Amino acid sequence: MPNLYEVFDHLKATCREYYVLADAVQRLRDAVHAGQVAAPPTTSLRDYEAARRRLEPTYIVRLWSEFESALRSYRRFIVGNPIDNIRAFDLINWAQGIKEGRQVDDGARELVHEVREYRNSLIHERDDMAPGVEIEEARRRLSTYLSKLPDQW
């Protein structure tokens, strides 16, 4: 049976992984730039810069995955359908109105939809990129939304 506090831990751990890797990439880039470490074959400092720029968006996608997995697990529990298939947009709206947990307000729902739109624009390479959401802000929004679910399901 999933536990809401374990879900929160997964979200926080995802952010911590991002910070560790961002620091490691920056330190390695600096060491390569200073000549202390050789860059892997066929790479350059530009590749380190690209990795650094793309790391946070990658972790936003992972953070969203943790959130959506928890929400889908809760829905499967409530509706009793292990193969329930619902769009993320509808899933978020569905969870807002459930009576088993604590009511989610419209503002919290809209903030989660903004994270969803940003995540979608990252993975679907849209021409009209959604506004970015920093990883800590995304975690806060997703956690606030999930905090309205029961402690266990």
C-alpha cells in the first residue's frame, strides 16, 4: 500500500540527485578547463555546458514521473481498475474533486498544470515552449497537490 510520505521522499530524492549531478558536472567541467582532467574522447567543454543546461530539464521530467506515478496509483486504488488509462490533464482534474482526501484548490491545480505543460514542452519539443519551472518550485507545487491525498491508499 503506497504511503504519501514515501512519495514525498521520492520527490525530494529526485531533487537531491539533480543537485549532486549538477555539482559533479560543474566540477568536472572546471577540472577539464583547468587541464587537471582529460575530457572523454570526442568531447569538448561545449558538451559540458550542454550537459549542465539540459540536466535540470531532465530532472523535471523525472520529478513529474514520480508525481504522475503516485497519482495514477491512487486513481487505480479508488476506481479499482489496474489498467486504468487516463490523460495526465484529466487525472489532475479528477484528483482535485475526490472526496476521500482533502480538497485541492483551483490555484494548486493550475500550478501543477503549469509544471505538466513545461514537462510536455520538454519531451515533445514544441515550438511554443511553455514557461520554465525550476526544480524546487516544481517539487513544491507537486508536493502541495499530493498533500491533499490520504496518507495511505
